[in-house]
Amino acid sequence: MPKNKSYMFAEIADYREALEIKHLRTRNIFVVILMVFVMVFTLVYMLVSGFDLKQTISLLVGFLFVIIFNMSGLAYGRENYRFYQLNKYVTTLGIYVLTISIVFIFQSPSAITALFIAYAVSAFYQDLKVILISNLFLLFSVVMFMLNFPEYVNMQNSSLQDQIGIGIFFLAFVLILTISSYIIVKQKQFFYNQIALSRETEFRNLDLLIDLQKQVHDEDVDIESYYRRTKEFLEAFSKRLGIENAFHNKMQILLAMEKGEKKSTLGDKYPEFAKEDMDSLEELLIGARHKLRKTALKMSHTIDIDVKKREMFSETHFKSFNHQTDSLEIKIIAFVVFYAALKRGMDGFPELAEKTIHDALVSTDYFYYIDPRVMRIYQKNSEVFDTISKDILGKKVSS
């Protein structure tokens, strides 16, 4: 069946989102810990300095609200990741409201630094929307204090020139913070994209090996033999322990799934198995492109390979005939060498017919490893490729 081919793997977006969600939970936990530390430090300072008890309690309630909301979001986030995202915005809003309250309560120029602490806390989320919200709050707060409460920044007798200079300083400072945060966020996105691309490349390589096994060797996993031997082992195992074979129905379900029977139909036949049980059993299938087969296939090909962490991206990203830095001529030469190797064959790898090569290059994931311009040339002139290779390779063999 022909595939809808695209050079932008849709799966990468899903993997990247999964990475974002995973690390967003970690950042939420870190922010909660940081908020607890800031709360304790602020309350201890206010109690030691003799601030009004009502003001201290009001700040305590504000901190507890933000912290409890975060902890609730972390709990519900396991069911719906959008609670993690909601935490980002509520925490950013809450921390700025609290820091503005601290400035009004302390009525001291030193309290202005709390605004930058709020900016630092929100920056831990490494999110462009949060950074934008944080910038707006920071600029609004600074301008508000400069215009309406100049005594809080020790500007009672300052001139207009001084106010403009301080305003420009704050604007430049926020701009520098924004640029640095933007660079960090872009680096994070690139890093996540590389990890997602590595994962998708690995999956496609495994799918490619499975497809090639079918096309080249015209064979697949012997499912009947596998389940027969597994059933014999489990029966002998249960007999050895002197217990009833509890795996019989599960083996029947697995074999039915391998043959394409739907889980809903199997659920009616085996009502003692819930939907979650069926999903768990599906993870144990070994046919087609299921996870267990891919895991075994990966282990068989990587057992003797030692890849260092610093080599991870180069090991996955550059296994391709479509390097962006290569010219079209280089890509054509690389493709021709690869094509000729398939036609001629190698030790342990028999020569392939033109139809087999064409199907492997066009209908499997090899398509994604080759520059689209090169593929268009091959698809339009595949018969010419076959004729030239037969002529050249025939002369080489006869000589």
C-alpha cells in the first residue's frame, strides 16, 4: 500500500510534547520548593522585624494559596497534563501579586528586588508565553512605582532626567533578560527536537528492518511456532509448581490479537479481562511492528555497540543520504553507490532485483533518508538506472 510521504515526521511533535510535559512537572516541583523557601524567608524576616501581624498573615495566606494550588495541579496533572500548564500561569500571576504586596508592606527600595526574584522564579518554566507575561508584569510594576510611588525607589527629589534614565535602565535590563531567556528557550526546543528526531529515526530504522526482512527474505516471525512453544513452556512451568495454568486464556487472547481480532470482540469472549488488561496484553505481541518485537530487534543490533552521550545526536541524526551541507551532486553520487551495492550484492547480502530495490526505496522508510530531488530523478528514470547498472556490472563481472 503506498504511503503518504512527508519530510516532516508528524510523530516528532508528539514526542517533543511528551518531553515538555515530563520536564514541566519537574519544573513545577522545583518552583514549589522555591516558593516555600521564599515564603519561609519572608515570614521570618517580617516576624523578626516586627511587622504588623495582619500583614504577615495576609502574605502567608497568599503564599499558601499559590503553593497549595501548585501541589493540586501536580496531583491532577497525572490525569491531565493541562494542569501543569495552568500552574505556570497561575504561579506567575500569583508570585507578582505577592511581590507587589511585599513592596507596599515593606515600603523600602530594597523590596523592589523582590520583583526580580519573581522574574527569576517564572523564568524556571522556560516558556515564551510565561516570559512575555512576566515581562509585562515587571515593566508595569516598575513604571507604577516610579510614577505613583517614587518614595519606594528613593526618588523624592529626583529630576525628570533621572526618572527617564532609571526607566531606560530598567527597560534595557528587562530587554537583556528577555533575550537571554529567549535563547535558553530556543536551545531547549532544539534539544527536545533532537531527542524526538533521534527517537523517531530509531523507530523508523526498526520498521525498515522489519519491512526489509519481509521483502528480501520473504519471511516474518513464525507466530504459530512462538506461541506453541510458549504455551508448552507455561504448561510445564505450572505443572512443575503444581498449580493451575493461569496463562491459558491470556495466550489465547494474544494469539487472537496477532491474527487481527479486535480487542472489543475479545472483551466479549473473555469478560474477566478489563480494557486495561487487554491493553497490557497488547504490549506483549511480537508480530508486525509491535513494541516487544522492536525491543528484541534493537537489542540484537546494539548489544555490542557503546554509544557515548556526547555522540548520541551524531549517531542518529547523520545516518542519512540527505545531509544538508552536501551538494546535490554529492547526494546523487552517494545514492548511486548505495544503489549499485544493492544491485551487485555483498558478502552475506544477496543481489536484489530492480523491482525489489524500487519497492524498498519507494514503499519503505528508506524514502525518508534520501533527498527528494534525488528520489524524483530515480522514480522518473528507474528503468534507466536498471539498464545502466546491468550494463556496467555485467562488464565488471565478465572481466
